[in-house]
Amino acid sequence: MSLRTGQGKAKAASMRRIKNRQQEPRPVRSDSQRQASFVNMDFNPPRNANLPPRAPRWRLPLLVLAVALAAALFFLDSRTTVPDSEARSAPAEIKAPPPPEIQREIVDGEIRPGDSITTLLGDHLSPQEIHTLAGKSGDIFPLSKICVGQPFKLCLADGTFERFEYDINRDDQLVIRRDGEEIDIARVPIVYTVETAIIRGSITSSLFEAVTEVGENAELALALADIFAWDIDFIRDIRQGDGFQTLVEKRYRDGVPAGYGKILAAEFINQGTSYQAFFFQDGDHPPSYYDAEGNSLRKAFLRAPLPFSRISSGFTMRRFHPISKTWRAHPAIDYAAPTGTPIKAVGDGTIVKKGYTKNNGNFIKIRHNATYETLYLHMSKFARGIAQGKRVLQGQVIGYVGSTGLATGPHLCFRMYKNGAPVNPNRVKTASAAPVSREQLSAYSAAIAPLIEKLAGKTEILARSDLAESSPPPQKQ
């Protein structure tokens, strides 16, 4: 109680002092007095004056420097800043990640026994696609005709079917490829690089060995034998010292040797006699071989149904039979050869008999015209598609050497009949086919002139390509 009373008295006393101060009259001062008082206060301020402290003198230079730096930064920023309109029209480019690399796989192989288009492509095409494919292939190449031993190539992209290639023969290829949702099929020519080369050799024992001795494939020996088959029996007529030379196309596929193309020209010296052959197409007629004068090498009959073999028994009307142990006529020529050796028809004709007998084994009889017939005995099997009544061409394979029937070993018993009577095939003389036509004779002479020079060694052999005439021959890797 006493504390509150004391505070109240003090507050009342303070209020009275303020009121008395306000009521006291202020002295009137002149202008000079007021000015002197102001100056005095400025230079002699009262000790109790509450004024702010004076700023240090070093702050001013710092302030000026800061302003200068700010101005400089503003100027630089104004020069490097891209206008808004320009920034909006050219946004920063964002690079997309590279697409994933396609994993490609190529499967090379050969057709094996039991293979079909379903076993080859069944893992990559649906049954409906294979069925559609089989329907499309009918007019191009029936898929049921794929042969054992033929090469193929399967191309995959990321494990998905892309392309299938199958070699139909040495010249054509079947190509099956995916085009979007469709499967296309086509028959296209195989692209080769071709080198023209001249090959020469001498006979020591056989044409087959002579060709292989100069580093070439036996395929070339077979081709030469086919060209001169009407004039030379390469079983009976060959002598040591005979020679050959040929201008032939060597084929390459992807840089790897792939056999031979056309034999453009060839010469064979047999027992001192020169036989020449030049490849030429006479107008619309099929290409064939002619001699230097334009005469056709082709005759009605080949000299032998086998290109290379050994005569085990000749034509005779009295021979001791090795099985029956009796003397009997043998109006035929026996050619000893390995089982499976191809047998060719010696001339165009029609198969009048095909079958099997106890003595003859598997046999075929061909009627060539109203005069001549030929008979082929002891075959191991018949060629595909051979049937009685079927027309065959000269040089066509009709069967294979065997030892069926009455035979001591694999061989072909070949017989020829003229007007129903047996004749010695080696003594049959037949006329040649038609020569080069008069209309084409000048073109033929001009075409073979450089070939004759090349065979004579007077010109260099130039390489060429199926794609470009000036392409150099490929190098084997």
C-alpha cells in the first residue's frame, strides 16, 4: 500500500514540473542572437547531444568502387544475354540416343537327306506363311524339288527371318525374303566375277590326270571330253604325248573359285591330228561348238556313253563268258567304272524299254530314229525322271553304273543296233549336225578370229567381270 502511494506522489510531482516549464515565458531573442547560438551549437555542441557517429573516411572509395563494378557487370551482361525472342526461336538441341545396332546372323549349310522347306524355315515362319510360300513357288521353282547337297544361306536380323537363298543350279538361285508383312520369292541369276584364262597341258596317261596336273579341277576335263566326244573316244583313242589347250571362263563367287563358265575355244591334239572347237550361237539356234570352217562338232551319236573309264571287254562274236564258262557272242562294249558313275544317252531318242531281267539287271533301251537303237545294261539305278516313253537328249544322264544281273563287277554293257542287228558302236559313221548358216558365217568368222590368235599365243588373255568388263580378277583370300 505504501509502495503504490510513493509512486503516485512521484508521478504527480513530475507532471507539475512539466506544466510549470510550459507556462514559463520564453525570452525573445534577436536574429543575431539566434545565429550566434546556432553557430555556437554547431561547433560546440552540448555534451549531452545525441548525434550519430561520423562515418569513417575509407568507406567512400569502397562505395565508388562497388558502383563501378556493378556498372561493368551490367554492361557485360547486356552484351552476352540472348534476347527473349531469339531464345524462344532457337532452343537448345537435345541429341537423341543412337538406335540399337541390329544383330545379324548368317547360317550357311547344305541340304541334307530328309530336309524340306518346313524343317529349314519352320522355326522362323508360321505354318500359314510356309503354306502361302509353297503356293507362290509353283511357277518359279517348286520347293519340293530342293536337292540333297545343294548349298543354302539363311539370314537373320535380331533372330528374325530376313532372307533365304538356295542354289538351284550353277546359274540360278532361289531367293525368299521378308518384305514387311509379306514373303516374296524369286528366281534370280547367280552373280559371278569371271576371269578368262588359257590353260594348256600334255597327256601322260589320261585327260583327267593332265588337267589336274596343271592345277585345274576335274570338272574342266569332263567339259573338254563332252566338247570332243563326237570325234575322240577318250577311253580308246588317247595316246601319250597328246595335248590340249582351252580358253575358259573361271568363275569366282565372293572371291572364292566357283567352277568354270563357258569354254570359249579349245584345241585337242590326238595322235597328231588337231581338233578345234569354238563356242557360237547361230541366230535363234541353241549355242553349240563349231570348227574353224563353221562345221558343227555335234553328230548323231557320242563316241561313248561314259567320259572316262576302261574297256573291259570289246565287241566280238566269240567270247568266253566268265560266269557261264561258255563261249558265246558278245556284240557289245563293256566299260568298267566305279558304281554310281553317270551313264549318258549317246543320242537324242525315246525310251522304249525300262526294267529289270535276271541277266541284264536294270536296263534301258532307246530308239534314236528309224534305223538305230541303243541298249544300256547292269545299271545300279535309273536317273531321276526316267520313264518308258520319255524323250531324252544326247548327253542326258539316264542311269548309273552298277553290277545288277549277270555281272562280275560294276560296269556298263553298251550295245547298238542298226535295223535290229547288232553293230560295233566304234565303227558307226554318222553325219554331223547343220553347220553355221550362210547368213551368220561372216559374223562367225569375225568372232573366232581373236580366239584363234589367243590359242596361237599371239595375244594376251584379258580378265573381265560379269558386272564390269574392266574389273580385275578377284584375289583369293
